Amino acid sequence: MPSIRTLKIFLTVARCGTFAAAGSEVGLTPAAIGLQVRALEDELKVQLFDRSARAAVLNSVGRALIPDVQEIVRRYELLESAVGGGEMSGTVTMGALVSALMGSFADALWSIRQRYPRLDVHLFAGMSSDFARKVETGELDAAVVTQSPRALASNLLWTPLYSEPMILIVPRNPHFDLPRNQNDILREAPFMRFDRSTWTGHLVQDVLNQCDTLVNEAMELNSVEAIIELVRQGFGISIVPKLANVAWANDQKLQVMPLNGVEVLRHVGLLERARHNRMAFTDAIKGFFNTPLRPS
């Protein structure tokens, strides 16, 4: 019977697409990964991958096996946790917005790591839309993302964790004439826009639609942190989520203005597959935020 380690390697190769990438992730050479895969194929008496010089792509038999193998690994890890007194261990691969790492999620992650020291969390920063694809394909166990403006794939589950109001930020020492009236500020001041193709970018446009104004476009970036710094240096204004764990009131270079008559929040939540091997970890994240856990 194949070992759990071999089954995990099979899932890693299926996710990564090459023996080299899978080996890099688990700390084995490509040759060692190939031996594990061939041993599994010999044991099952089937071929699982269509191999080429550069890739290992699942064939129809391999694709059909994925859900069952994932369930076997999940049940083994639950058994392992029970034997260990419920202590989580092993590796969790997560994605998170950089801005989430500046907020409450960082507190949640620190708390869980303190409680379960045998747990190894691999964390990748990036964009919500990219994470959705990686969670769906199993490349990530879960990700902290903003709420999608579009319907998610049927096998994905998004649980809200916390919300952030959208705010207008302006420099205290601008390199341009700053009007007094908020509507004039939005129309005339150089506007630093968050990438409009992203999920947070959609929220910025929702705010502008509610303000019923056209802005003076100056620059478009895909980093909230970079935008905040450019505004602090006096190069423009922007609309951003009011990130947690940022001392907005103490910033001597930045002024925060609530948006008059605007009711737009950025909802940040946990994205995961409906069933996966790290449900105990994702439940711990949701428990930190006192969100309802999935039914047992």
C-alpha cells in the first residue's frame, strides 16, 4: 500500500506540474520525486501522468484519483492530530494580501503559531484574484483575500473575517494646491488609483461612483502600501481601505478624511476549498475572528 508520504508527493506533483518544482517544495531531488511517482504507479498498476521533458501533467486516471487521495491524506492528518492530543502540525501553505499582514490577520497568525509550535506556515503575499485560482487548484491551502466582485467557483468557500472602511487620504505637505472642499479635492488633486483590475480596485470605483465625480488620474499602482507612501510624500491623494494596525491618527505626513455620504467597506475573508486537508487550521483562523465554523 502506498505511504501517506508518497500520496502527498503525488498531490504536490499534480499541483506543481513538474518533478523539479515539487522537489523544491518538499526538499527532494527531481529524481527522488520521479521514483516516488513511479512507485505509486507500479503499486496501482496505472499511469497517472503524461510526462514530457519539462512537465508532468495529470492524465484522466490521475485527475480522477485526486479527490480520493486528498480525502485519504485529510483523514490521516485528522488521525495524526487526534493522536497528538489535537495539536496541529505539519506545513500549511497560505496566501495573504500584504495589507492583511498589516492588519488583524497578522495577530491571528501569531496567536495560532504560539498555540501550535509544531505548525509550519508558508506564507505568500499577492493579489486576491491570483490567490483564488491557486486555492481552487490546490496550490494554496487557503488565502486571506477581499470579497470577490464576481461569483466564485462552486468548490470555493469564502468566510468574512473583518471589514475596513474606504477612506480618502491626503498629504499634509502636498506638492500641489490642495482645495478645502472634499469634492474639489477629488476632482482637482492628482489621484493615485489602486489597480482597477483588482478586487480592491473595484471598491475604489464604487466609492467614486457614489461620490459621482471624475478624478484627476495621476498614477495607477497595485500596492496599497506604495500608494500610502506616495501620498505621505506629497505627490497625490488616494482612496484606500483603512488598514488595521496602522497608526493613522499619529501620522504627521498624512491626513485621513471620511468620505461624505459613502458607504463602501472592504470585506476581508478567508478563501478555501469546501473540503481540504487543512480545515483545522482554517477553522482556527475563523475562530480567532469569532466567525461561525463549518458544521461538524
